[in-house]
Amino acid sequence: MKRAPYWWKKSVVYQIYPRSFYDSNGDGIGDIPGVIEKLDYVKELGCDTIWICPFYASSNYDNGYDITDYQKILPEFGTMEDVERLIFEAHKRGIHLVIDMVVNHTSCEHSWFLKSKIGELDLEGKPNPYRDFYIWKKGKKVSDGHGGFTFAEPNNWEAIFGGSAWSQAEDGSEDYFLHIFSPKQPDLNWESPALRRKIFEMMSWWLDKGVDGFRMDAICYISKDPNFPDSMDGNIRPYAAFGPHFEEFARELNREVLSRYENVMTVAEMSESTPERAEVFANEDGSVFSMIFQFQHLDLDGGDSFKWTHRKIDLRALKKLMGFWQKNLFGRAWNSLYWSNHDQPRIFARFGEAEGPFHEKSAKMIAACSHLMQGTPYVFQGEELGMTNYPFRDIEEVRDIESLNAWEKFTADGTFTEDEMLELISLRGRDNARTPIQWDDSQNAGFTTGTPWIGVNPNYRKINAKEQLSREDSVFRFYQKLIALRKELELVTTGRYVSLDEENPETFAYLRVALEPDSVEKLLVMSNFTDHEAKVNFPESFLRENRSLDTEILLGNEPSRTEFTLSEPSLTLTPYETLIIRFFQR
């Protein structure tokens, strides 16, 4: 399939977590043939790009983000022939395929690591070429309390998934390897030119197979502080992200791989990013990556225990932050627009109603609020159905290693009781996004004829694709219209973002303004984030400038709203209402 320049700017991406998408063979695990079987569903929704999470050979400690072989497929997902058929069938439908690329770390069972941990010398006594594929450091010599000594970690960095970021070599020597996530996921050493060549060759191999791009997992961590200093509080992120050679490595990746293929899309996961970094690494000339994922808008509710909190996001802070990114990247870099993914709970953990009379209405509102900003929207599987968090009743139901590690840590140190921690996992845990897609109201929601690898949300009889496709007023149909509207209006891709009523704690309103000097076209997007009526206030300058223009309602989720006239200094929105207005001149 021929790729147009910057095709991703008009694209809407559908993220597939294959383990939970659709099981074609009844083993309880979603697979590649299952994805192929449901491509027409993605096409009907209107998404023209799929980002699929890892399907490579893996030890499966972190559900595929611990790869044992980049050029083999995990058997429970299918075969390489299945992946090749997926590429072909997606392209036949005009759908691009972007694959997850995890090159900050591998599995501890990857052949590179198995060879690396042998030591400085290989089994034949020769210099081990794989030793510096990973980050090995000497431990600190400390007293054992009995007149002798032992070894301790090289520094006090804590892994993102909990515990020390260092693990000692199996032989008990002074050598430690770094893993910013878990001991099962040793970090690759990008300082090694030989390693970088291996990675570049592998990525080129996938592009030769026809994939259209990569989502670069945890890519901001490929260059660390070379001094490996202690952290004041053990926080690894300031020292492991955007090290001194990050830009050099990223530009080399583009030069040696990405630039050699036509119009490849890359989205770089950069949890520690800023607009200034985005301008360098996702700039308009595409000399590094196409766009970035930043997490700041979803970190606003972090507490002392980071994600494990009941804290709510202040809408005013959210508006300021999202507006900040919109304005600072405009004309300089490209945004990714998303509310949820495989690492986040369902959006109802933060906004809207997971159940009750406003469930579907709030799901539509949340979608419209972000989709009409500048950037590339991402729809995480099930989001288009209004899927919700899972009501975990026992820790035995949990599969996610991050949640299980947090359970052990916080219940052991008394931060939370077991009941409190289970409640937080039900609210914030990653497994909430990973329950099977609810295809219909049959057993196991139509996901599998076997026993699903993780529990199916018990609300599947009410929330499922079959039911949604049967109704014109469903969440799915709203997403369909929203995606079509976005693709139809050039203004959504190119227009300037202007905040309105920014200090309002209940509504989110903004304008998209045409750049052409002879055009008066604007979009006004208004969303009520509450379960009661709330006003959007219009400044006098806005009224003066736009009152004489013609208006039309392009899309909304309030059936009683049939017309709009800009005549008053405010507009009252019904609970969770969203309204998209076009201003123009006949």
C-alpha cells in the first residue's frame, strides 16, 4: 500500500492488545488470526491505522513486553505467516499497520542476554561480544557485619515496577545488571555500536515485510546518565530518561532505518517529555520521529504512591495542560491524542460515568473533547463501546505484574490494607484495559469458546459490539461519526487551537481556527464534564467577533439540542453534553 507524505496527520489509530482482542482457536487467548477476522470491524469504525501490541516470541512475564526473539512469533498468537497475512489483509482494506517495537530492554531469556551474562569472556575464554549488549556494573563493596564484605547494588535506583533497578549476577559475583522495569527485563546498552546495528537490521527486516511504522516503547530510556549517581529518593526517571546520547541514538535510528523507507510512521513513547523535546524529536521535518506519546495529562491525578490513589483530576489543570501542549506544538511538532491504552485504566476511572443513566453520553463527550484537537487520535480497543473497569474481587484475578508488585509492596509496608489495595487496582490497575473485548452477549462475551486468560467484565451482556452496532445512537456510532467528521474537515488537521473559559471547573471549551487569512471558518467544541447542567461562558471579544457568522451543529450527544445561535454570553450544557459547532460565512 502506497503511503502518502505525513499520512498519519489525518489518520485515526485503533490500538489492538491482541491477547484480549479475539480468540480464533478457543485456547482463551486472542491471536493474529482473530485480529484478521475482525479487520472489517475496525474498517467500519473508520480507523485507517492499527497499532498492535507485541506479538513476538516472549517469556510473557510482562505480556509481551519482554521479548525473547524479535523475528519470531509467540506460538499462542500464531505464526509468521499469520502476521504476513495480517499485513496483506489490512493493506487490502486501506488500513496501515504499526507494530510495537520494544528496544529499551529484552527478556532475560533472550539469547543476547543468555550470552551476555556468561561474563567478560565467553565459554571459550575469548572476549564476549554480547557482554556489552546490556548494562553491567560492579556492585558496592559493603561490610557483611562479620568482619568480611559482600556486594550491594551500584546505586539506589528503584525499578518502575518496584524493587531495586539492579539484579546481581546469578553466580553471586560483584556484577549487577540494570533493569528499569523488572529483573525479567534487562535494559539494552545502546552505547554498544554492535547492539545498535542488530536493532537497526531487525527493524529494517520488519519494514521490508511491509509494516507501516513503529510505536517505540519506552524509547526515552535508551540513554542513561553515564555516572549512575544515587538518586535523592530512589527515583530512576531523572537519570534513566533522555541521557546525553539520546538524540544521537534517535537520529541514527532515523538515518540508518526510518529514512530509508517511504513515509514510515513512528510514535515515540516519552513519559518524561516536554514541548521542547517534542519539537526536537517529533518535529515537522520528520528527521527523528513522527509524533510522541506524553503522559502529563494522565499524571495529573498521581499521588504520593504515584498511580495508586483516589485523587481526581482538576478539570482546570487538565485544560491548561492540554492547551499548553496544543499551543506549544502548533507548527513545530505533532501531538498524539489519547485517553486510554493498555497501560491505563478505562477512562471512566477518571471522567464520566461507568454505570448509570449518563454512561454512554459521557463516553461520547470524552471522545469528542479530544478528537477535535490537533494531533493523531488513538482509540484503544473497547473504548468505542464504552467498556469499563473490571470489578476485581480477589487478587487471584489480577494478571498484571505492575499491580501484583504494588500489592506486595504496599500491603507489606502498611501503606494500604489488602482491601484498600484491591480497590485501587480495580480503579487504576492496567488489567482494567486488558479484559477481553465484549463482542456480544454470548458466553465469554463472544471473545473465546474456551476459558479466557483473564476474566470477562460481567457487564458484557449490556455493553457489547453486537448491541452497539444495532443502534444508531450508540457509542460506536458516535465514534464513527466523529472519526468521519475529523477526516472531512481540513480545519481539524491544520487549524489553530484557542482556549475558551479556561478557569471554568466544569466545562471544557475550545476553538479550532482556520489559518487562511480570507477564511472565517471556526469549530467550537464544548463539553460538560459533570452530571449536572453547567455553563460555558463566552468572552465579549468572542461574541463580538463571531455573532454575525452563520452556525451549524456538526455533532452532539444531546438529542434535544437541534439548533445553536450565538446570542447570549453563556450557554448551558446538559449533563455530560458535548456540542460541536461550525462557524462560517455563506
